[in-house]
Amino acid sequence: QVQLVESGGGLVQAGGSLRLSCAASGSIISITSMAWYRQAPGKQRDLVAAITSGGWTDYADSVKGRFTISRDNAKNTVYLKMNSLKPEDTGVYYCNVFNFGRSYWGQGTQVTVSS
């Protein structure tokens, strides 16, 4: 099993910044992709950003230019730096990793952006 511990969420005013972290531990064999998803109230969970072990990244159109995903392979940790936050960025942010072909989810961290 792989455990994911997320941190960094909170309440911020529009235009502000936050940095999320997600550390993986446990039976780590080979983590390929790491990603962040967001679930707003009453909506489905959507991909925000993803990064492969080689550093290739992908972003949702709504966050391009504002969010940056990065990872520290030595620490099995993925980060999400969020700048110029908007009220529509509000939601629960979930970390997801693929380890040896299996998908794991974190418990989620709340991000609230006030207008």
C-alpha cells in the first residue's frame, strides 16, 4: 500500500497564492505519474495538473499560466504552486499517484478562495 499525505490548503483571498504538497510513503516501487485533481461542491473531480517521472507536465486550460506542478523524485513528493487564485479555484484538492500500475488517492485538502 501507498499512503499519501497532503498539506498546504487553506483560505486565501482572490489574487493570492498557495502551495500544496503531497508526500507518498509505504510500498513504493515505481511512481510514474503524479497529479492533482479538484472537486468543487456538487461537481465531479477534474484533473488540474499532472507530471510524469520524466518531468512532462499537463494542465487544465483553466489553470494554465497560474499553476505550476513539480515533483521531487527523491522525496516522492509532488507540489502544486497556485498563483492568482480565483474564487472558481475553490474546492477539495486531491493528490493522485500511479505506483507500479496502481492508482492511489490522498484524503484531500480544502482550498477556499474568497472574492
